[in-house]
Amino acid sequence: MSNKKDSSQNFSLHQLNQHLRRVIGLNMRERIWIKAEIADINISKGSWYIALVERDAMQLKARAEAIVWQRTGKQFRKKLGASMDTVLAIGSQVLLYVAVEYNEFHGLKLVIHDIDQSYTIGQFEQQRLEVLQKLEDEQFIGLNAELRLPIVPQRIAVISSPQAAGLQDFRDQLMNNPYGYHFDYELFPAAVQGVNLEREIIQQLAVIEARKEDFDLIVIVRGGGAKLDLAGFNVFGLCKAIATCEVPVVTGIGHEVDEVLADLVAHTSLKTPTAAADFLINQLTAFEVHINDLQLRMQQATQTQLQAQQRHLDHLAQSFKFSVQQLLHKQQRNLEHLEEKFTLLHPRKTLERGFTLLFDENGKTVTDLSSLKKDQLLKIRHKDGEILVRVDQIR
């Protein structure tokens, strides 16, 4: 049987597309909610052109083009705020309220009119739990905390967006501390929100590690935000890079009650950038208090030692004084004894006992008769006077 048809029954491509537009228009009048993954995004003249896909075990099952018109995009921005860049991001799982339209020239198009933010949050939370489990299984949690934090951390490598309000809070708190502590910090710019967050922070961590001798620690700071704004800090690649970094990492990520996974793998996590600055200031305060305490204890120990030495010196002085007094007393007795002997042995005493003393012409006492010569003049002293004699004969 021939499939050839009369030319009057043939459709042109335009006619076919018109027919499809009418069929879809009649059967898809109501807007519907669909679940999909964002595979690609292009923004032109305020409108968002989005490629949606559905996967099954990483195999592509379906693909469609969607659009958020400029006016709707402004409404989304007002509704979602900064979270819009996280929700409408490549890789996000989304629940969209769409109108199905078919155009003869552009083909099938899904016009997005609303988005369920809670669905995306739920998907991110599920991913967060999976990443957390992987971090625990591979023992990355607590790894960076094993690094020794310097006692006086003053050389700080800061990773943050130059426009981040949290960076300004951190810098003001750190540099205007009431104690006048000096800190040297260097900024390594990186996105702290959106699709570039993971890549840029990992790159900066590598740059700092290459200069690890220049820094005491790394501080990652950003201000507060909604849960989706912080989704990039729950990515496994970033968390692994922080955990395995050879420099201690301190996080000051301002957020709500929930803790991002980057906090869990960091050496120390603080709730806000200001708290991170206070942590560094307190490290120096604690060191100063410790030094002052040591100084006080040294002063007390020195004072105690000086007092003990003073008591010892006083005891030695007292003992020395007593010993000198004893020695002087003894020497005084010796002198008195010598004086007494001298008095008893004095020639005058000898003369008083009836003896005489013999002197030569020079007044020297004659103690050896062999030294005398004939006709030598001598003087004999008696208690009553002196007698001059001349040597006549020595027997």
C-alpha cells in the first residue's frame, strides 16, 4: 500500500507547528508544577533563559527550555532576595510553576511564573546530610583542628568578598580593638555566595597554602543570610579543602541557627565575622593576661626569695657580729695577758727585784760577755741609779 498522499493533504512545517500549538494550547490551558534540575542559565536583557533536565541515575531522561521574563524575574528577586542566585543556579533542584507554550518558530517553551523555594531548600538539606555523612566516613571532620593554633596569631589571611558587609565588620572590630593590638592581614578576594563560591575559595586556599610561612591562620568571613545563600559552604569539595588545609582555618560565617558544614571541618568556627575578630583579640588578651600573671608570680617569687635572703643575711650578720664580739673579747683577754706578762718581764720589774742590767756605751743591753772588750765602758743600771765601769778583765 502506497504512503503517498495527494498534495492537497500535505502539511507544511509551519502548518504542523501551528497545529501543535493549537493542540497544546487546548490541552495545556492550566499552569502546572514541575520538578526539574537546572542544567544551564543565560541572562539577556533581564530575562532568564534556563535549560531544564531530568536525570535517572545520571542518565538524561528529558530536556526542555524555560524562560523567566524580565517582569517575573523582578518579582522573584523581590520574593527571594539574594537567595535567587542560589535557587536559580546550575545544579539546583527546583519546583516550578509553569505555563506550557508552543511557538511555530521557537518550539516548546516553559514560561516560569513561580518557584517553590522550600522545595529547593529541602533538596539542599538532603544534599547537606549526604555530604556530612561523606565527611564523617572519610574522617575529615576535626582534621584541621589538629593543627596547632599560634599563641599570638597576628598574621591573618582573610578570604571574603571585598563588597561583603561582614568583611567590613571583621576589619573594624579587629583593627579598632580597645587594647591597641596590632594585626597584619591580607585579603584574598573570593565569592562568598553563588556558583563561583566553591571554586574561588578553594583557589585562594591553595594560594595561601603556598605562602603558609607568611600567615598564622586563615579566616573565612561573610555576613548573615538565608539558608540558600550559604549552600555553597555545604559542598564536599570546599569542605575537603578546608579540612586538609595546612594552615588553621577559622570561619566567621554569619548565619542563623543552622551550622554550615564548612564550620564543622574548620579549626574554629564562630557565628559572625565580628565574633571571629573577637576570637583573635581574645587570643592576644589571654596571652597578655598569662604574661602578666607570670610577671606577677615572678615578682612574688623574687620578693619571697629576697625576703628569705634578707633573713639569711640578717642571721649571718647577727652571727658575724657575735663571732666578732667573741673574737674581740678573746683577743682582749690575750692582750691583757700579754700586757701582764710584759709588765712582769719589763726591765723595771727586774730592777725592782734587786737585779741589775748591763749596757754598752751605745745603750744596748749586754747579753753576751764574749762581745765585750778590755777597757770598754759599760753602764750598770740599778733600781737606785746607774754606775759607769770600765772592763778590766773578762773571766
